[in-house]
Amino acid sequence: MKIGIIGMGHVGATLAYTLCLQGLADELVLIDTNEMKVQAEYLELSDTVQNLNHHVKLIKNDYAALENAAIVVFCAGDITVLETATDRLAELRVTSKIVEDVSPKLKASGFSGIVISITNPCDVIALYLANRTGFDKAKIIGSGTLIDTNRLKHRAERDDVLVIGEHGESQVALNVSSDIEKLATGTGWEIYAAKHHTAFGISSSVARIIHVLKADTRELLPVSSYDETENCFYATLTEFNLKDGVLRRVLPSLNNSEANRLAQSIQTIKRNYQEI
């Protein structure tokens, strides 16, 4: 399976490495505006694949090569924005411009597969990417709250928990105390404070999404998908496949408080979209 990765920063590079190790891609197309970075990652991944018992063809900075790709992962961004950010929309002002630059190139490539959008703010960018490319919204999947659910499972030491809504501060954690929810929500910032980026958790989450697509397991995952009624991307349990993208969205049973919080989370995403 051919997979393209647009954005070879910490997340893109870690994802490429993960896909090579797990054998999820036969071909990887590596794209970034920083040609020296792409070349460096290309060389190091070329070293990596020599140790594997499967072949991975590596292609660098060629949008035309995406024409017959099954999946494109959009993870372009600038994490350094957070170092001087004065508000939580600082990333959006940068990443929305990246979407505007990438969209016509992606569309012109003839790509018609599944887009997995990681770039933050995840839910807003997924919709903006859909609107700028004109791609079928069912074939765009945001990484959503899969990473947040994983963090919640770790903090709660339980598997019967779930995060829905925004991948952001307004996310809604289900079946846990407020103290555990606060710990889980702060995990990304705790990692960032020491490393100045996060990469392992989100890369493994996206690799899991790709595995579900490739193996056609139909596993329900909390990814960001399009709600036609709300005209908005937000995370809930979602079934998807490689051919059609999103097949169905499953909203878990919510009490009144959780339903109100989800409604507020959706409104937060909509307000942020209007800031573009």
C-alpha cells in the first residue's frame, strides 16, 4: 500500500519510521517544504529498511506520486508557534495557511484516497482541508480523540473509558472522575513542557487507524469525522474503511451533563473555524 506523508516534522518522521517497522506501507511518499529535512529523513529511513524483512520504497517531495496513493497523512505544521503563543488559536493562524498552500497541490496530484488529518487544531483543520480540496468529507478522517482516549486509559488504568468531541481543551471524557480527566487532558502539555513536542503517541495512534483501514477490521475508533447536521468535524466512535471512508458514526449514550458538554465542545470547534 502506498502512503503519503505531508509534513516531515517530529510527527511525520516518527510516523514514517513506525509505518516502516510495522510493514503497513510498501511505498512511502515523504513531502515537506524543508528539502534538507526530507533528504535527512529519506537517508535515515533508507538505513532503517535495510534491517527489515520486507521492502519499503521511499519517494521524496513528489506530489505527482500521490496520484495512486491509498492514504495521505496530513501532519504539516510548526510546533515552535507554541513557544511564543499568547492564545490557543496561534497554531490555527499558521496551519490554516499551510492548508491553503498544500490543498491545490494535493488536488492537482489526482489523489482520490483517504486523508488522515493530524495537524492542529485537528477538527478545524480537517474541515478546512475538506473545503479547500473539495474532497468527499467522508474520506477525510481526523486523528481526533484516539490519542486522548489512550491517555485517559493510561491515567485511569482502565479500558472502558472514552474521549469524544474536540481534540482540545473542550474534549469530553466519559466514565471517569474530574480529577482523572484533568490528569489525562494535561498529558500532552506535560510531555511538551519537557520535549517541546509530542510524537510517539500520535504516530502510533495514526498507525492504528491505518491498520484498521488496511486490514478492513471495521473497529470503531474515536476519530474526528464529519457530522452533516452540525457541519463540523468532531470525534465520536466511527466505523470506516479504505474504499468509502466513514461508514457510520456512533455516539455513545450520554447523560445530560455529558450531552451539554459535547454540545459546547462542538460550538467551540465551530467558533474556532470562524477564526480562519
